[in-house]
Amino acid sequence: MTQQERITEKLEQHFTPVHLEVVNESHMHNVPPGSESHFKVTLVSEAFEGQKLVARHRMVNRILADELAGGVHALALHTLDPEQWFERAGRVPDSPPCHGGEKS
């Protein structure tokens, strides 16, 4: 099972998401081809209702502790409740370009 599949499975099991996207963005960084070290996660769940952003991120980080302690170097987290997802028309910002060891 790939890191991307593990992340997806864990988040699906824990959060029962309304929407979930796990995108491997490792290719945008100075890492070997085929790496699974940088991910963008868009997670929409009722579990986030009434939670501040830092609490939401802590919830995700707790679930993915093994991955973060292993090969995952970075997670770009977009954690929304269903109302926020609707208000944003299902859109989240693009990840910024890598500034640490950019690819030539």
C-alpha cells in the first residue's frame, strides 16, 4: 500500500468525510522521482464543525502520526466543515511553489 493510500484510508475511517482529496505533490519538490513525501489534503467533515483550525490540524496530525514520523515530510492541510466547503464552492488554494531546494 502506498503512503497516499494509507493516508486516504486512515482519514476515511476516522472522519467519514463529505469530501476527501489526497494529492501527492512530491513531484513539485526536490526529491527523487516516485517519492511520497509531500501531500495536499483537502478534508471536509462534520467532525470539524465548531473546531478552530489549529484543533482540526491537530486531529489530522494525530491520526497520521505514524506517517509523519516516517516518510511524510509535509502536509498541506485544508480542513473544512460542510458549510465552509459549500461557501467556497468546493475550492481550496493551490499549493505555493517550493522554496527549499527548488527543482531546476
